[in-house]
Amino acid sequence: MHKPVKTRKFIFLALLFAIGLFLRLLFISAKTLDMGAYLEWYSFIARNGIAQSLGTQIFGYNPPFIYLLAVSTLTRSFLQPVIAIKLIPIIFDIINSILVYQIVRTQYQYGLKPILGALIFWAAPTVIVNSSLWGQTDSLYTCFLLFTVFLLIKEKPTFALIAFALSIAIKAQGVFITPLLGILFFKKRIPFYSFFIIPFIYTAAFIPTILAGRPIYSLFTTYGTQSETFSKASMNAANLYFLIGRRNYETALYVGIPLAIIILLAWVLTYGLKKYEINKSNLIFSALVSVSLVPFILPKMHDRYFYPADVFSIAMAFFFPKFWFIPMAYQFISLISYMPYLFNIRGETIIPFAIAVNTITVLFLLWKQWVMTNDE
């Protein structure tokens, strides 16, 4: 590599890192409506102490995030609460950058591409907005989804399912990767007995709160309670249910959920029983299809639920460089979906554009997956 070319590449990489760092610092003090709930929980823990607080039921999230929130209160003598809370997802941004690096490195052992993958993730607009402006926790469960796929690439299925269990213990959206696990089960890449570890790890994540005195039943009803918070077929998610509106909410549930189950079962059985070799390239591609397809065909999805697709599309593009436009599409889809909440823009005026792009993108991914597995 000529020295000027090498220098320009390092300058570009440094610029990506600097942009990601600068924007996080710029947004870290911003407060959104969701931050109000986090601040309320933070104050409760600070007033009552960690041990006593873990035994209560006031928190709307599963315990793993509350553990991290509790640790963040230890910094209250030198950090503003908002900054302390937002440092949680930002730290996971750093961990996720490392995981993206490791995943891309399985394809490119030498050269700068793994670093480039990590820094593109680090500087991705939706990642920055999600963690630093919004202060959301999607980077946490997505971290363990990335770890799940990395371990599957490394052919360590039992450890992969441990990571998967931790993901769904953090947020229910971790289940978006479940169809991929189904395919790998039928392809005999995951032995059936490994799945039994999931409920044990999931429950083990709650042990500190159980020891603190919280009723066990309440720990297994959090996701059910969350699902009843809103009665809309789509909370600004870029899927077709947004077009249905609030009036057809129950119809969307009664028709949409069974239909989604049928579609996902068909997808799992098609690629689980089809004769082709699972390699790291089509594994990462199938992971992207899984986390893209599930929120696209399910009702009651939220604006942030394509965050794993944002992340996995970046990793996928390094395995399939000709699909460089897919991560750009998901950046557009998610940013448009974020705008109604963050900037008080009417969703009806902009979300249809995201839906159109998302529909084309999902159909393209399904088509390419079919073509690729036929060619093998």
C-alpha cells in the first residue's frame, strides 16, 4: 500500500471515530420523554439504596437493565443523572463496535476492513441517536444478539444460546433472532439439548432481585405488562400495520400474529430443510433477514425495533460488499421512524416513505436469500 493511500485511510478511520465521539458528547445531556422514567427509577434507587430497590416492582424493565441503572447511581457525586444513565448504552456501543469488528474479522483476518466495520457502526446515525440522544437501551440486547451470531460463526452453539438468553432477559426484542436459531436447529448446527439452557440462564438473570425480595411472579409478567401499554397496531414502526391505524387494532392482532407465525414457520422450515451448506456468509445474511422480517410482519412494533437490522446490515455488507445499499436503507428507515417521537413530526407525513423502503428491502433480502441458497 502506498504511503499516501495508507495515510488517507487512517485519516478517514480517525474521522469516523471522531464524528461518533463528538456527536455522543453533543447529545449526551439531552432529555427525552422516555428519560423521565429512567430518571424516576434512578432517583428511587438513589434514595432507597440498591438492595432495597431491587426488591420493588416499580420498574417497567427487566432486572438486567435495572442492575446497570443501580450501578450508575454510584456516580451521582460527580456525574449528572442523565449523563450517568446514557453512559450505559454508550458503553454498550463500544462493546458492540468490538463485536462488529470480531464478526467482520472472521471474513477478513488482515487489513483494515474489520476496523472500518467497527467504526461505521460507531458513527452510524441511528446508533448515535438511539444511545446518546434518546438514551435508549437497544444497544444492550443487541450486544448479546451480536455475541450470539459471533459464537454461532465460531461453532459454539451452547454459548451462543447463553448469549441469546441474556438478550431476551434484557428486552423481549431479543426474540427477533429466534427464527435463525430454528433454521440452525433443523440444519443440525444447534443440538436440541442446548435449548434447555435458555430458561435457566433467563431465570438466573433475575436471582439478585429474587434475593432482594421481589415476588417471582412479577419478574415473568414484565413483558406482558409492556405489551399492554399502547393499543396501536404500529407505534411508528415502518411496517404495513402503520397504515391500518388505531381503529383496526384488534383485527391487526387477531390476524397479524397468526399470519406472522405462519410466515416465520414457513421461512424456518424452508431454509432449515433445504439442502445447502450453512457458512459464515449466509449465516450472517440469515441473521439479518431474521431481525428484519420479524418486526416487519408483526403488529405492535415500535419505531426502534429495526435497530438490530441497522446493526446486522452493517456487518452483512462486509460479507456481501455488493449489498452496500442495505445498511443505508436501514439507516433511512429507522431515522424516519424516529422523527415523529423525537421531533414531534406527524408520522402520517413521513412514515409511509420508510414503509415503502422497508418493504422493498425485506423483499429484496428474501429474494437474495433464495437465490444464494439455490446457487450452492
